[in-house]
Amino acid sequence: MKILVTGAAGFIGMHVAERLLARGDEVVGIDNLNSYYDPALKEARLARLTPHANFRFEKMDIADAAPLMLLFAKEKFDAVINLAAQAGVRYSLENPRAYVASNLTGFVNVLEACRQYPVRHLVYASSSSVYGANQKVPFSESDSVDHPVSLYAATKKSNELMAHTYSHLFNISTTGLRFFTVYGPWGRPDMAYWSFTKKILAGETIPVFNHGQLRRDFTYIDDIVEGIIQVLDRPATPDAEFDRLAPQPATSFAPYRVFNIGNHNPVPLMTFIETLEKVLGKVANKEFLSMQPGDVEATYADTERLQQLCGFAPSTSLEDGLMRFAKWYENYNIS
Ligand SMILES: NC(=O)c1ccc[n+]([C@@H]2O[C@H](COP(=O)([O-])OP(=O)(O)OC[C@H]3O[C@@H](n4cnc5c(N)ncnc54)[C@H](O)[C@@H]3O)[C@@H](O)[C@H]2O)c1
């Protein structure tokens, strides 16, 4: 297959592209290489992909419709994996417009391009943050997701709504994946596992928000990639059982669906810190702080539907995953 991966210089995008190339697909990657975090890391990720004969990269912003349309016209993609987005919850309080540009305008452009140049399947990144401050756990795709607590979450929920209209109006097969705290080698410097590692190794103090009373469903990158690939190969089809008198949120009369993709094993923040300390062989200096605005107390994925679809069964323990991250981190030096 010829597949477009948007956000290919990003953490998940690079791993997905690598995996597609390894199985023989042709991959076109696009990314605007923005400076939300060190672009040198994005360049270094790309440097792993560019030697592959079946990989091509174009620097492009999905918020810019014309070049994206030209690319679709030229390439005639079989499938699209849309991972390009402005990520991060906290930054959406400081720079909301970046989220509107990449996650709303950019996503509409991707949908429009799929409308004009049909693809077999559009798989796109949603997020566990759509569950907002819900306290019913595990989070199920049948839960209400109408109470986001950050603009980031609101844009991800909007992506699901936009995808549904395009699936319905233009018969585009779409699958949204709600990722739960993805971590691993080549990860993201703005996320806690990275910043904690950096601070612990430097002997600096780590901020422990909500006095440690947080839980996260940490999901290792290889498990996420496996899920994305399995989903990609199974385009969404209309749900024959869909009942318009009792509509379920995550499926439809249109070729549309949404899945959680997470570890189904939430870890208390203090356990996470202890595991990281063990892996790094160093005890952290901790400063206990209150809850941050936009943050949620717990994330916990119900992954039964994804398991039924494709046998999704994440297999990496937090300790193994952090060990692999730390080993990579210690060998990787960015300026
Ligand atoms: N990592 C996680 O824990 C997590 C959790 C939930 C959802 N997600 C979602 O998964 C996707 C991938 O996340 P990631 O962790 O790899 O983040 P990332 O920031 O490493 O990757 C996103 C990439 O998209 C690029 N990009 C941003 N805006 C763009 C635009 N307008 N045009 C072209 N490229 C653009 C960035 O330069 C970056 O390289 C994102 O949509 C993110 O919101 C990630």
C-alpha cells in the first residue's frame, strides 16, 4: 500500500512509518517540523526514515490546504494515518490558536483531501483527554465525552465529529484512535516520563502534581504501533446493528468508528516515579504541588472493543518500557 503518514517526524509518526516500511509499504511522510519542542529531535527521527528506498518526506503544514491537495492529487494514497497535531494539554492554555490551526483547520484539510482523492481508510489520532473529568473508570467508548477540560481535548473530540460527517456524506472510512499516554524511545520532551528522567539524572527537583494523586494508563509505543497497524488493515464499515433509536457514540450507520487504545492498567503517579527511580538507579527530589488546570486525575482505557476487532493486547510492562526508554535516553544526546 501507499500510505500518507502526517506528523511523520513526530514520536508516534516515526515509529508507525518505520513499521510500515519494515513490512514493505510505501510511505510518504509530511510534517511542518514546528518548534513546540526541539526540532533537532524531529530531524533525528526523520534521519532514521530517509535511508529507506520506500520513504519520501515533504515538509508541509496540514493547515495549508493547497499543497496538501496537490500532494494527494499526485500520490493517490491507499490510506492515510493522520498524526500531525498540536499535542499537549498545558500548552493549549497558553497558545490555543496553534490547536485551532493544526487540529481543526488541518484536520478539515485532510478530510477534504480524502474526499477529493478517495482513500480506503483514514486513521487519525484522537486522545484519552476527550473523557475530560469523567470519574467512571475504565473509560469506555460508550461513555459521554461532552465535558472536555482543555481546548486540546475539545479539538480531539471535534475531530471525531468532523470525521463522522465526512464518513456519512462522502462515504470515507474513518477510524479515530484515542491514545492513552504513549511513551518510549524517541519520545516527547514535553511529557512527564521524559522531563522527570532529565531532572532526576541532573539531580533537579521534579514537580509532583495533585500531591501524587494521579493515575495514568501508560502505553508503550510498540503496543500502540501494533494497534494502529492492525486497525489500518481493517477499514471501518457501517455498523449493521446500529440503532438510530438508541445510538451508540463510537459506531455508526456510516463507515465510522472510534476506539480506545491504551494499556488497560492505570498506574498511580507515585508508582510511576518509583519505577523510574529504580530504572535510573537514582532517587528523585520531589516537590508536591496542587493540580494543574486542564489536567485530569485518572486515565484508564477499556480496550475490549479493540481487542475484539484485532486481538489488541498490549504486552509491555511499565518497568520494561521505562527501561527501554531510559537506555535510549542515556545514549541519545540532543544539544
Ligand atoms: N503521545 C501521546 O501520549 C498522545 C496521547 C494522545 C494523543 N496523541 C496524539 O497522537 C498524535 C501524535 O502524537 P505524538 O506524541 O507523536 O506527538 P508529536 O508532537 O511528537 O508529533 C506530532 C507531529 O506533528 C507535527 N505537526 C504538528 N502540527 C502540524 C501541522 N499543522 N502540519 C504538519 N505537521 C504538524 C509536529 O511537528 C510533530 O512532529 C497527535 O495527534 C497527538 O495529539 C498522542
